[in-house]
Amino acid sequence: MGATATRLADDRTRLAPDGVPVLRTELPGPRSRVLLARQEERESRARSYPRRLPIAIRRGEGSFVEDEDGNVLIDFLTGAGVLALGHAHPELVEVIRDQVEVLTHGLDFPTAVKDDFTTELLSLLPERLRAGTRVHFCGPTGANAIEAAIKLCKQATGRGEIVAFHGGFHGMTHAAMAVSGDASTRAAIANTMPGVHFYPFAYCHRCPFGLAADSCDTNCATYLENALKDSHAGMTRPAAVLLELVQGEGGTVIAPPEFVRRVRAVTRELDIPLIVDEVQTGCGRTGEWFASDHYGVEPDVRVVSKMLSGAGMPVAAVLYDQRLDTWHPGAHTGTFRGNQLAFAAGAAFLRIMKRDRVLDNVRARAEQVRERLVSLQHEHRDLIHDVRCIGLMIGVEFDGPRAAALVQREAFARGLILELGGRHDSVVRMLPPLNVAEHTTGVALEIFAEAVGAVRQLPRDDDEEGLR
């Protein structure tokens, strides 16, 4: 219990002894402004986060970060959901430090630390699946693992077309971008991967068929079923169906159980591999080890990354049914697929998750968040259109991008770092550490409520300078 109490009580860090943000200057402060200016002079126009969250980060601990000016903020972005146990978890830091002195890079050679990590990773699956599952370590990003999964299914089936879904996001490499729903990301990129077919995702708040939520009969699933079975639908049987059970960048859109059940049923009936993208949802983010655990479905392929090391060490893997293992040696490689630091940290992270019952904390904090945000929605129904929460994957959909951006800005000014996502960036997203403490969560929620209240008071023609 001692370790649990220590790591869940991150509301009393050295950075924030009272468990609240510490703001010593305006944001950004003078030292941050210097580094932000140098970044603008020297880095590419593709940089994104510092545009809306102008800060130069000096260090982090638990759920808090400190900038170069000594300001301490609550971090509910956590490296885009990578830092599962927050910044600088002492046990993971120690494991990484020890591993540095032994071996850092091992390509795909077997090592004891890699074997240990693989065992821990497979232990997250239902016992009946472990022996029949193969693990492929690829380039250390979720996008590269998506590319690997697509190649795997194409080779195993001998087919070439891919079904993806409206609102999905799978990465920014060529093929991963081609199967992502946001057309604007590839508008200026000619000749992306052909053979991708997009189908409606069951986003009931914004029904793709324009129906009221209470009149829906899972039409998205029916439409897909008909298209896959219709000989005149214009598509041959695909190599795979690629699905996020919770669309992260799409705005924390949670698939209804019936939709998922029917997608799995039709893909199994037609012998189409189902790839589930668990890059954001895997390793406990949703309150279960995998999002698929909520639905009781067994995908043919799981793609995992982000929180897989628990500490931000880059690593990605594809877990798939052994019947698909038709690859020849070297069919999908990656120089950094043998990141021993990530393997060591990942094995330790998964053991800590089990030892400290961190999934219980995820579920408890999810209830805390849901209760407060639903109450806030009742207070501001014209501004907050929907609240979505599954574990510590949280999205609040506002009446438009202006309101969401203003709430993000007001929260940041008060010491809370949040993300935007969804259609037109109309959703404010929260991705706290899985071990975030009740007190820290409460402070963050009150800051969020203050930000919403401040935006509510702004005139509708408020100057939008700085929102882009």
C-alpha cells in the first residue's frame, strides 16, 4: 500500500507542494518567450502544440510541469497521452537509468529484457489468446505500427483494399494518413495510398445520417454490412477493416457496443481481418487494459504504442493472430525496433499497474470527472453540447471551435494544460496520467469550470487573435 499511496498522491509534488498550479509570471513568461521565438526562427512550420499552449517546459513531476519561468501547471496533455504514470515516475526513472548501462539498442535480437516485456505484454490478453498471438516490434511510433498492420493483412489475405471510418486518425505517415478521416491533412499531398474506403462511424451526437439519437438503429453498421456483402457496391473484399473503438483525435468519440459487435460479426463472417487501433486506448487508458475489453470482442490485429513504455520511451507493437503470420524475414523492419530502454520501462510499468491497482484509480477518477462535467454541462447547455468519458480519455464538445479554443486558452492562463480535437477542434480533451490523484483531478476540474465560466462571459465578437 505504501507504493500506491506515494504514487497516487501526486497532488503533493516538489513542484506543487500544495497540489495547485503556481503562476509566478504571465504565460508565457519572459524566458519561455525567448525559447518560443528561437523555435519560430529555426523549426518548421509544422510545429503545433506551442502555438496554442505557449510554454517552454523545463521539467515535470507526476501530473505537473514547470516552465522556464518557474510557473507550475497541471498537465492533462501528458505528451499526447504517452506518460501513463506522469512525469518522472521514480521507479521507471530508476529502471531506465539501470538499463542505459547494460544495453540500449538491440535491433530484433532476443534479449532478456525484451523477453520479459513481451511476457508482460501478452499477459494483458485473455489467457486463451496468448499462445496464438504473435508480437511484431516495428518502428517506435503508432503510425509505423499501423503501416505494419496494413502490410501484414494485405500479404496474409492477398487482397489490397482497406475499410476505414469517418473521424478516424491513425497517424501522419503516408499510409496512416491515407486511412485517416481528416481530408485536410492530405489535401496538399498527392498520390496517397489507394484503395481506402471510408464508412460512417457511429458518432451518435453528430449522426452521419442526420438522424436523432433516439431514432438510430445502428444504421452505420447496416450500411457497412450491406456494402461488404453487395456484389455491386464497387468494392472487392478488403484486406482489412481498420477501427478505433474510441476515436481519440476524432474527439473522444466512443463507439456504441452494438456497432462494434456488428462490425466484428460481419468481418468474421466474411473472413476480413479486423485491425483495432489501440494506440491511444491501450494499456489502461479506458479503465481496461484494452478498449476491446469493454466490448467483449477479439480483433485479429491490435496496434499498441503511446503508453506502452509508461514513461515516454518510444515503442510500438502489433499483436496479431498467428494465422496471419505469413511474413518473410525482414518484411517490416525498423532500426529502433529494439529499444531496450522502452522494453525495460514497459515491463516495470505494467507490473506497477497491476501491483498498485492503477486501473481502479482510472475508474474512480473517471466517475469523479464524469459527475463534475455532466453537472457543468447542465449549467452551460448552450455552450457544452456533449460530455464523453471512458476511463481517463475525456472529451467535452462545445458549440464550435471558437468556444473550445477560448476554454483551452482560459484554462491555460489558470495553470491547466488541455488538448483540442474533433471536428474543427470543437472538443476539449483531457488525458491525465492514469495514477492522477483525486485532489489533482478536483483542482483541474475547478479550473476547467472557471475557464468555461469566463468564456461564457465573453462577448460573441471577442477578438480571436491568438486562437489559431
